Amino acid sequence: MRDVAELIEPSLKVVSISQPEPALLSLNVIGVYRAENDARNAVLALESIEADDLAVGLTVLGPESHRPARDDTEIRGLDPEGVTADIAPRALKGGLIGAVVGAVLVGGVAAIFAGGAAALGGALGGLLFGGVIGAVWGAFARMGGSDAYRQTFVEPAREEVMLVSLHTADSSTAERARALLSANADRAPYLVRSDTDGISVI
């Protein structure tokens, strides 16, 4: 991937790369992103095709070969990587849905079998229990399992570019990946062929 990154963005250097480091196979589809949320969604889309850490990669490019050290005096806020901003809305929505469903189900069953006061108690219990279950489900439903996904939460610099890649030997998988990466990429995804003759970028 380091060689391919130099071909795609010759003015930038590899800043970080997901582990295990992505290795080129015969067909490699690469999307280029500047927004970490778009890169995160692209990784999730590729994980729906192939969940293996070896198949999905994230390579971050920047103007230097390493990330600059953080200046502790600079104010960055409590969540500079955007983890909470990504998870909190999904947890809140899931919690609300779970609370309503729990209250209706448990309260309804209690009303049928025990009546008045039991129905109210059942509805409150269902609301609390359903809210917790819904919040957990909402938070984790769209989380990726690969190191490429985790790397999208590393705080990027403005000038960095993220390459999201899928590595395969299957042409139909490569075509699916290319279609998925086309959605939010900054440019049309690259198809990189790797064989004994070398690397060709299409």
C-alpha cells in the first residue's frame, strides 16, 4: 500500500496505517477521503463484504512522515477524535425506541394479567430495561470490528488524506467494493492490479 499511496498522492507521505498492514492482492480497490466520517462509513461498507482485518485497510497520508506532537497548551475539547459525537446520537435514538417498546410490552402484559397498579409498575420497569438495552444496541449496531475502523477515530490534521482499501483476488468482490466506495469518495475509487509484472493503477 505504501507504493500505491505514493502513486495516488505523490506529494504526501504515509502518516499511519492500519494493522495488520494492508498487503496488495491481485485486485485492490481504493477510495480517497478527506473527511473521517466518510472514511469511517466506507470502512463499515467494506466490512459488510469482507470482515477480515487483512482484507480491509486504512492508510492515512500527510505532508510529513509522522504526526506532529500535540501541543498540550492547545485547547482541543473533550472529544477531539469525535468518538462521542459518533456514538451518542445512535445510543440516544436506540434508548428512546427501546424505552417505548419495553414500556408497551411489559406494561401491556402486566395489564392483561394483573391489572392497574401492576401495569404501571410493569410499564416503568419495561421503560428502564428497554431504554438500557436499546441504548447499547444503538451504540454498537454500526461499529466496525477492524483496525481500519478504529483508526478512523485518530484525530486527523486538516491536510491529511485517508485511503480506504479492500484487497481481494475475486473480481465480483472488487466490483461490489468499487460500487460501495463510489458513494462518498472525493474521487472515483481506484482499481489497483498487482501481479508479477508490477502494479497498475486504473
